Amino acid sequence: MNYSIGEISNLTGITISTLRYYDREGMFPDMERSNGGIRVFSDTELNTLQVIECLKVSGMSIKDIKEFLIWCQEGDASLDKRQKMFHDRYKEVEKQLEEMKKNLNFLKFKCWYYDKAVADGTEDIVKNMSDDELPADIRDYKI
């Protein structure tokens, strides 16, 4: 199926200016253009965008994503490099998730803390609680 740049923007939530930037950077090497020079996106470019956005959200730089896309153009000769890159990204995202989990747990503790303080009408009671007095499901979230 073919899509206009506006349709792709609506489907993906990626701004038109970002799509144009990706094209200028060579991230869609096989993208066709109409007789008038207008970009014609296909399912191939849509799939490429899904990979780009996933890698970008995982913390990979545009430069490294471009390198990956070049490796894809190389075919089987770069399979090992691509495999390693995805395994490395996976490990990195696992680390990020662990950090986010710690932050989420701390936020859970702080929500409980302030809910208790507001309910008591003062922070003094909750502030002076020993760890043993904290609810069991909250105790481990305190830093």
C-alpha cells in the first residue's frame, strides 16, 4: 500500500518535518517519488519507521540507527553485527527498566507518604515513623 507523508504522520504520530529529516538522512533508500517529486511511502518505509522509533526510544542515537540501516542494505554480510546490536540494545533497555522500576517504587512510597500526611493533617507522624512501623508493602520502596 502507498501512503502520503501526511498519512504516515497520522499513522505513526511522527511529525512531517521529522519524516522529511529521516528521508534527507538517507533512512529510506528505496522510497519512491511521484512524477512531481512527492514522497510515496510504502509498507517498507512504515516498517522502517517502526524500527527507527523503537531504537530511538531505547536510547540509540540517530547516527547509530543510520549505521544499522546501512547494515540492513548490506544483507547477510552484516547479520552478526545486527544481531549483536539488538542484543546490546536489549540489555540496555533491561537496565533502563530496572532503573525505572526503582523510580516507580520510590514514587509509590512518596504517594503513600503524602497520602498519610494529608490524612493525618500533618507530616510529623509519618516523618517520625520507624521502618518497622511502615506498612509491609511500602517498606521496601523507601530509599
